[in-house]
Amino acid sequence: MPGLRALFVVLLVVEALNALLWAARIVSAAAAYDTVVLVMVLFRVLVSALQGVSAWLLAGRALPAVALARLAFALSAVLLVLEIGFRLSPSSVQPGLRLPIVAAYAAYALTCIRGLGYVARAEQTH
């Protein structure tokens, strides 16, 4: 399963970098946003840090890597529901596309969580 492990490392890194770039844009104009938005940005930065750590640990085959990566995908999905679904963060997503995006990301996160289960089982057999 080295290919699947590498895929999850890349996905986690790309998500973390994308979220950090988004957060940097919001923070650069922090005075224009209310407290709820800034708290959501803080949570997103924390989840991005977890994604980065998870990617690092997955790449190094550390023991807690799979559990942390699963948590990172789950927390990211919950945050996306709050950010886009409940409109707690600024977004240019049209209202009619909010639910499909949230549903697609939830399916993606669940697929990644399940795929990480395959990685964990493959490690246990070796």
C-alpha cells in the first residue's frame, strides 16, 4: 500500500496548503470580519496543522499517523459544513452549489477515512 499512503500524504498536504492560503487572505483583512469568521479561520488553521502533521507522520510510517489522518479528514469535513453549509466563513460559492459541495466533500472525506483503514490493515499484516 505505499502508493495509497503516498496519495493520502499528497491529499493532506494539498488541503493544508490550500486552507492556509485561504486563511492568510482572511487574516490580511481581519478588521473587516466579525469574531465568528475569525474563530472559524482559527479552527481551519488548527485543522490544517493537524493535516500537515498527519501527512508528515504518514510519510514516516509513524504509529499514530492513520488515526490522526482520519481525524484530520473528519474535522475538515465538519468545518466545511460550518464554513460553506452554514455560511460562517466568507465564500464565493453560489447558494445553489453549497449543498452539493458539502455533500461531495463529505463523500471524499469518508472515502479517505475508509482508505486509511486499508492502509492500517496492510501495516498490521506486515
